[in-house]
Amino acid sequence: MRLSALLSMCAALVVNASPIPNFVYTVGQKFFLNGHEYTFAGTNAYWLAQMSNSDIDQAFSDIAASGVTTVRTWGFNDVTSVPSYGTYYQLWTNGTAAINYGSNGLAKFDYVVQSAAAHGLHLVVTLTNNWSDYGGMDVYVSELAPNAGGYHDLFYTDPTIIEAYKTYVSAWLTRYTANPTILSWELANEPRCAGTSSPASSACDTTTITTWVSTLSAYIKSVDPYHLVAIGDEGWFQRPGAQPYPYDPSVGISFDDNIMVPTLDWGTLHLYPEYWGQADNVTEFGIAWIRDHATVQKLANKPVVIEEFGVTIANQSLVYPQWWDEVLSSGLAGDAIWQSGSYLSGGPSPNDGFTYYPNSTVYALVREYAGLLKARG
Ligand SMILES: *[C@@H]1O[C@H](CO)[C@@H](O)[C@H](O)[C@@H]1NC(C)=O
Ligand SMILES: *[C@@H]1O[C@H](CO)[C@@H](O)[C@H](O)[C@H]1NC(C)=O
Ligand SMILES: *[C@@H]1O[C@H](CO)[C@@H](O)[C@H](O)[C@H]1NC(C)=O
Ligand SMILES: *[C@@H]1O[C@H](CO)[C@@H](O)[C@H](O)[C@H]1NC(C)=O
Ligand SMILES: *[C@@H]1O[C@H](CO)[C@@H](O)[C@H](O)[C@H]1NC(C)=O
């Protein structure tokens, strides 16, 4: 543990020795851009690439007006047949993937990047999903290891799947290597041993995902040394003793271990207390969750960001300010609320119960707290 902490500090120093102009980089627990502190005040909008170009512009315009600097969005959609509508990046046929470079594929994402830049925003791009929304890990497993028991965690260990994922990731890395609008790549949204439609094998434990994170983040750095890399995980702990479930050694992924991987630049956590057995205690649980990750941020000496959070059962306008206050006072590097909404040409953008729109109380709070985070530094 000590050695890996030391290695990660050395890696940080090497990166910081020559920051690339216009690329966001890290020094210790903070983000920087062109020699100035970069405020990671963010939001999520996974659906951006599914919209028309004018709707993408509208969404980024609303987001920029809320004062945030950073938008997290999906860089994946794996399909097994061509959809009648919408953007996809990889079409699977009988175990072979074809990357879609067309106007409903990576060329569409070019517009997302272009519009983000035009609105002065940076992007965090996540490259696959634990969940089966937009394909994700289970598509790789069913296409490439159809007779191996269907275990979700084959995604992290099967050599053919690892190569296929590297091939996909490299298409993104090479397309955007020189593009500073991308702040960071993320390996996966919410990786865990178990999947939506597939179980975990008995072999999957925390070392499974830590090893995968180590391999894949090193691979990304080898192809694209300019962009930051994070996981995109929920920040689960593996703490001994009687603990609330997100601290409990049952989920199979360890924030304490993963943050020490030298080729990871920053740490991520999510916060959904009502889905994590904490429905009676959403505010207090969230405050403790943020504080405990800020403690690890200091130990690891890397920025840590609460890059998704939400609650539906309580008044968001009362809960979120208490969570943001803890971000500010704990020193946690940044935040990104789940999720931004806009009124678009075809109606409101998707609302999963967490979406805030430009005329809402939460939108005004996003703006206020983005300003407070910038002022804190
Ligand atoms: C992956 O997806 C399914 C969601 O149904 C869950 O069963 C697993 O816990 C897993 N984790 C997530 C969402 O990160
Ligand atoms: C895929 O496999 C099925 C069943 O073997 C076959 O019928 C089909 O032609 C194959 N499709 C392609 C595009 O190879
Ligand atoms: C609520 O969460 C906090 C932080 O985890 C904990 O200290 C407290 O005991 C919890 N309260 C209840 C009633 O569960
Ligand atoms: C939620 O809190 C906000 C801000 O305190 C308040 O304006 C609003 O009326 C509350 N809404 C409900 C439904 O309690
Ligand atoms: C916000 O604007 C939308 C679309 O114009 C409208 O339907 C909604 O009622 C408004 N909500 C509030 C809280 O003003």
C-alpha cells in the first residue's frame, strides 16, 4: 500500500512536470488548466449524443448557464442490430464488433465535443456500462464468451473480451488524443462483479476489478498520455466490522485499493442512499459518505469527485445543499449532480426522477454551489 502510494505520487509528478497546454491535469488533490486551478463543478447528461445537433447546443447552453464547467456523458452504445433511430458506436454480429464511424456514430460524438467546446465546457467520457443500458459489459460477454457460463465478471478477465474492449477504447483514444475538451476517460460506469442480466462467478473479488483497472488504465495511458483517466465507479468500501452496506465487503470493489493504482489520475464516487438501504437517513448517510471519501483523497493525494448523486424521496432542495456543504468543507475535489435536463425540440430530455430543468429550484442551487466551489478553490 505504501509503495503504491509512493508510485502514484511519482506518476503525478511526472505528469505535472510538463502539463500540456489546454489539457486539464492534476497536481496533488486538485485539477489544473494552463497553470490555474480548474473547478470541477459538474453535471451529467448521458443522452447528449442521442439528440439532434440543435438540441445538443440547447442542452450545453442550459448547462453552461448553470455555471458548471464539466459534463459527464456516455461514450458507449453496443447494439446487436442497427437501431431505427439514435446513435450507436459498436454493432455486434456473431461475435464480431464493427465500430460505427458514421454520422450516427463517432462522427455524431464529434459534434458533442465541438458543441461542448463552443460552450466553454469540458467532458468526462465513460466507455462502457456495468448495466445493460446501451449494451455494456454483458454484450461483450454474450458475444465473445457465449459458452462460459454467462458470468458478468468475464468482462474483467477473459483475454478475448479484454482485447475487444481495448480495440473499442483505442478508437476513441486515437480520434480524440489531441482534443483538450475531453477532460478524462472513464473505464466503466459503476463496475461490479455482478451484472444486470448475468451473475458473478465465485472467483470475482476486489482484486478482479483492481487488476482490470490497473491493466486498462495503463493501456489508455500508453495510447493517449494526454488525457486523465478514472474508473467511474460508485466508490464502495470494503471495511471490516458491522457497516452500512456500501461500506461492507460484499460488493466486490474497493475504493481504498483502486485509488492507489498509479495510472488512475482521480477517484470517483456516486451517492444514491435510498437504493443503498439508507432511505431513512439520506442526508446524514450522504454527508458521512462524502467525508469518508475526502479522507481517502488526502491519503492518496489525488482528486476525488462525487460524480453522480441523487435522491427522489426527499426534497432535493433541502438535501443537496447539505451534501454540497460537505463537499466544500471536506476538501473533496469536485462534484457532478445526476442529472441535467433541458426542454428540447421533442419535449423534455429524459427524466429518471432525478432530472432538474432550467426553471427549477435545483438548477438555481447548482449555479449557486458551482460559484461556491470556484470560490473555495
Ligand atoms: C451491475 O448491474 C446490476 C444492475 O441491475 C446490478 O445487479 C449489479 O449490482 C451491478 N452494479 C451496478 C449497478 O453497478
Ligand atoms: C450469424 O450466425 C447465424 C447462425 O449461425 C447465421 O445464420 C448468420 O448468417 C450469421 N450472420 C452473419 C452476418 O455472419
Ligand atoms: C445515519 O448515518 C450516519 C452516517 O453514516 C450514522 O452515523 C447514523 O448512525 C445513521 N443514523 C441512522 C438512524 O441510521
Ligand atoms: C423544498 O425546499 C425548497 C427550498 O427550501 C422549498 O422552496 C420548497 O417549497 C420545498 N418543497 C417541498 C415540496 O417541500
Ligand atoms: C418549467 O418550464 C416548463 C416548460 O416551459 C413548464 O412545463 C414547467 O411547468 C415549468 N416549471 C416550473 C417549476 O416553472
